[in-house]
Amino acid sequence: MVSRVIPVQPFDLVVFGGTGDLAQRKIMPGLYRRFHDGQMPPTSRVIATGRREMDSDAYRALVAQALAQHLPPELRDAASEHAFLQRLSYQPLDVSGAAGWTELAPRLNDDRVRAFYFSVAPTLFPGLAAQLHRHGLVSAHSRIVIEKPFGHDLDSARALNATLAQHFDEGQIYRIDHYLGKETVQNLMAVRFANILFEPLWNAEFVDHVQITVAESVGVAGRGRYYDAAGAMRDMVQNHLMQLLCLIAMEPPHRFDADAVRDEKLKVIRALDAVAPQDLVRGQYRAAGAMAGYSEDAETLRSDTESYVALKVGLSNWRWKGTPFYLRTGKRLCARSSEIAVTFKEPPHSIFGESEKWRENVLVIRLQPNEGITLGVMIKEPGPGGMRLVNVPLDMSFAEALGEDGRDMPDAYERLIMDVIRGNQTLFMRGDEVEAAWAWTDPVIAAWRAQGGAPQPYDAGSAGPDDALALMLRDGRRWREISG
Ligand code: NAD
């Protein structure tokens, strides 16, 4: 299969925070890959800014190191890297002060798409939006890319939306949730809305329950200060897991366009029930084997911040009333694995008799590792000996099914940056969506605060706290195994 790369128009991209971790690890390697594939036109320009004093040559050397570190060897190509680095320049600039701004303006081209990537601390977002205006840098073709976290509760998200709205139209604001840029996440929409097969069964009558798991094997070391103020509910559930839930639960949009898709996602968030206290488990990892515990990783003596959340939530609408959605996410779990599992109900009657061990059909959408889709189907066990049944996976790994193209699928960030340049907001969160997500999250957090109590400890490298297991067992169900 030959991948189709449609070049975007030449653009100017200004990356605020160009020396930071995200820029070096994701943004620059991602841009290089789009350049190498011919999607980023060679006349485009990337202007990185940061507080550090250096010239453009020193910045190119920094990015060259980042490419060496973060690109797989098979994607490296000296000539292409050299040409890409020539597209980069650097401007020392203080986002909240005066330095550097007057030098930035003349570097931008008037009639091109102009994207400003806010890859700086969230506290700087409002001031940065105002500075762009103050210095006359916002043209008709301008857009801004906002990193997460977008607020830490409803009030702060509203305030940030209001500030951004003073300077930009909603159509110019790209709130990144990189989960939405993953191939499988988009495939979720393709599987649901491009096949007749699933949609008639995609409701409470046929779906027993849905499990959404985002398990990480890493701990919080290195970003403990940020994490300890946030916790798993704010860092993962309010955004990434919520977005996955929306794509699973939403009604078919009338068209695949940004507002049609986001209107349907918003309706899902608004239909979410409140989470009952007994339907929520908070956990925190403790030292086990050679692995440090949360306090050591987060460099706090004692903290009530959760590094794990499991919860059950229902949706009050016609499609889903009665089907529970189980969500879980955590740090320092036994594997890095993200998946959505849709478990269908058993057939109403077994013609094969009671003795047959029945297994439900489960559709598993794997986000990582090894993106792909598996459907468990019952078949006859081969060989003589009567009609014995066995559940086997219809298994599709995108990398295998798509051959070379699958192995070289764009990373979420590179895809999303190209969408920004194209002006396609479908995979970005709209302001009202973010606010609705916080409006659902805030009471959950307030309820456990009011209740008090510490998160339940779980061993680093385990599958999470015991209470999370009990949360599903109580309903006669089980979490799927977390395996990488
Ligand atoms: P970082 O601390 O590594 O880098 C911050 C950057 O901001 C540096 O380039 C620094 O020079 C610049 N900066 C700081 N103060 C400045 C000022 N006053 N004026 C100009 N530049 C200034 O941070 P990061 O990890 O790269 O994160 C950047 C943003 O991306 C944050 O909003 C973060 O929440 C978000 N984010 C990061 C990751 C990640 O994996 N690193 C993941 C998701 C979201």
C-alpha cells in the first residue's frame, strides 16, 4: 500500500518553548518526519523561541541532537535532516516580558498560515495570547495551538477560554489532546461509521459494558511537582479517557467535519451521570522490588494525590441507559497498555446446550502498543468430538495489515500539527467541550475531598489497587488483563 502524502501550503510555525522537553521530544522530530515525507513544503519556516540565549546555529545543533535521540534509525537521512534544520531559526524571547518580540515580527510572512504553538507552562498561556496581539503578530491566517492541561477545574478553564476569546476566534484555537491524533482513535470513527456491521449493535440492548484502560508503566519521577498538584483524574480522565469515551458513545455526526463531530462529543459529556462514591477507586503506588513509591518519585513526604483512578459511569440517554462504562488509568502499572474493550451481551439462547462454556464477543481497540483491532468470535473447536466451542480472536494489527505504511504511521503530534496548518479542527477540543468535561470532573473530585481518606496503596508494577478489582466483581464482571 502506498501512503498518500498531500503537501500542506507553506507555513510559518512559531514554537514558544522551543528548547523545552515537548518541543525536543515530539514537535521537532514530528516536523522532521513530515518534512522528510514531503508534506511540509521546503519553503516553510519554523521559528523557535525560548528564554535561553543562543543563536540559530546553536538551536539547530540542539535539534540535531534531539533527532538523533528520538527518531528511529531507519527514518534518519543526513541530507534530509540537513535541509530540515535549515528551515529552523531561533529567537530568544521572554513570553511575559518585552525582550525578543520586535525581532520576531519581521521574520513572519504576511500571507501565509501562521501558527503559534504554546509549548510553555500553562500559567503563561493567557499572557502569551495577549502579547501576540499587543505586538501585532496576529494575521487573518493565524492560529494558536494550546497544550494541556487546559485549566485545572471548570472556573480556570472558563477563565482561560474567556481570555483566549478576547484575542482569537474559536476557529483559530487548537486545543491539543494528543490521544485524538492516534491512528486507532481515528479508526474508532472509521470502524463505527464506515461499516454497517457494528452500528446496529452499538447500544445498551446489545452492549453489556465498555472498559477503557490507559495503563502506564512509568512513574511520576521527573514531573512530580506538576503531577502532585493534578493527579490521575485531572491529568488523564478529564481529557484523554473522556475523549475516548466520547468517540465510543457518540451518535453518528451528520458529516465528518469539526463542528458536527464535536457537537456529538459534547452531547455525550453532558449525558454522563454523576459518579457515585462507591463507584470510584483512587490508588497510589508504593515501592515494590526495585521500584520507588509515589512519595519518593514525586518528592513529597506525604501526599493524597491519586496516581490511579478506576470508576464506573453511566450515560443518561436512549442509546446507553443501562450500559456501564468502566474507566481506569494509572502510573507504575505492570505494563504500558491502552485499549478500549466493548463487550457484547451473550446471545439470548444457546442452541449448543448448557455445557458449552460461553464467551462474549469482545471488540478490543488497541491504542498502544501495537495499534490494532481484535474481535473475539465463537467458533467450533476443530477436530472430532462433537460441537465444542472456542472463542478465537479475529486480530488485525495495523502495522501488519498496512505493511510498510503501518510501521511508519505518523505519530499523533505530527498529524495534529499538519491538521493545524490545514485548518482542520476535527481532532481538537472545542472550548465548550473542555468546560463540559470539567463540569463533570469537578464534583467527582469535590466528593472525595469531602469524604476525606487517602488513596488505596498498590504495589509499583502491579495491576492496581484491589478495590478496583472489587468495583467490577461486584457487578459480576472483570477487568481485562493489562499486558503490554
Ligand atoms: P519545559 O519546562 O521542558 O519547557 C518549557 C519551555 O518554556 C522552555 O523552552 C523555556 O525556555 C520556555 N519558557 C519558560 N518560561 C518562559 C518565558 N517566560 N518566556 C519564554 N519562554 C519561556 O516544558 P515542556 O515539558 O516542554 O511542556 C511545555 C508545555 O507542554 C506545558 O504546557 C506542558 O504542560 C505541555 N505538555 C508537555 C508534555 C511533555 O511530554 N513534555 C506532554 C503534554 C503536555
